[in-house]
Amino acid sequence: MKQDIQRIMLAAAKPLFLIFILYILKIMEVGMDWNFSRLGVYPMEKRGLVGILTHPLIHSGFSHLLANTIPLFFLSWCLFYFYRGIAGKIFILIWIGGGLLTFLIGKPGWHIGASGLIYGLTFFLFFSGILRKYVPLIAISLLVTFLYGGIIWHMFPYFSPTNMSWEGHLSGGIMGTLCAFVFVNHGPQRPEPFADEMEEEENTEEETTAAEEEETL
């Protein structure tokens, strides 16, 4: 029980720290009357390259940041709790890969916000659970679908407002899906059926062999 609580808290610490950084940056930007939008991705221009690394940290306003806060925390927590062995790699790949794809396919303008990261986490958690065929992870897939399935429409220009980066959403979704397939054999796996029984049989055989060797001696 104590170990479970520690795992839950440890998985929550990283997304909480990230969200803390996001709010500090927004408070600084507003308080100092700065404009951090140029730390976003500007597709196919040199000035937008830095944004591949920094775009999820910048938001257009507090309403934008608030809208991303709960899904970013929940989905990141799911990643770091259920996939803790590979979570860091997945998170970084979605972050940077989504930014790079946005740089390549995005429309002219500054693309900012953690929405692409949210889409990447959503798609990874959904497809990874299905591919692994492991009941707890499938349950997470279904929960993610129930909570955030509707966001898929904002991956397409026809359903997205003109000021929304559907390209960033699409890029995040693509990266999350790719990570689910690439890392399918890494991290948590479905237990082999009858694995416990086979292990018990092997242990019994080893004990029998050891006993026979002792009798021989």
C-alpha cells in the first residue's frame, strides 16, 4: 500500500512541476508586459526553429492555459504511472517530434501551447493499451476515449477555428500513435497465461532435482 502511494505521488510530481513552470511563465509574461509568442513554432522559417523545443511552454492567455491544465496533468500522470519505464522517452519524443512536424506542415503564424502534447499523450495511451492487450492498459484506453475522444475533430481544418493550430494537434496525434507502435514491446506487457503455474512447476522440478542430488551424495 505504501509503495502504491509513493508510485502515485512520484508519477504526479513531474506533471505538477511542468504545470508550475507553465503558470510561472504566464505570470511573468503578463506581469512584465512581455510577449512570449515568438517562442512558438513558426513553420518553415529560421525564427521558428527554437519553438520546436519551447512551444508547449507558451500560451496565448490564462484561459488557454487553464483549458490545457487538467488534461495535461491527467494524461501525463497516466503516462508516468503506467509506463514509468519508458515514460520519459515517450514524453520527449511527443514534445519534440510534434513540434518538428508542426514546423514542417503548419500554416504561417506562431503555433503555441501544450495542446499538441495533450493530443500526443491521448493517442499514445489509446493505441498503446489496445496494442498491448493488457486489461489495465485497455481500461486506460477506454477512459481516455471517454474523456477526450471528442478532441479528434480539432485535428482537421474544417472543424477548427481559424486561430487554432489544427496542425499542432495533428502532429501530436501522429507522434503519439507512432510511439505506441514503436514502443509496443517495451514497458508494461500482458502477463503470459499460466505463467505462475509454469514457474511453480519449474521451482518444484528444481527442488526435486536438488533433493535427488543430495540423496545421491
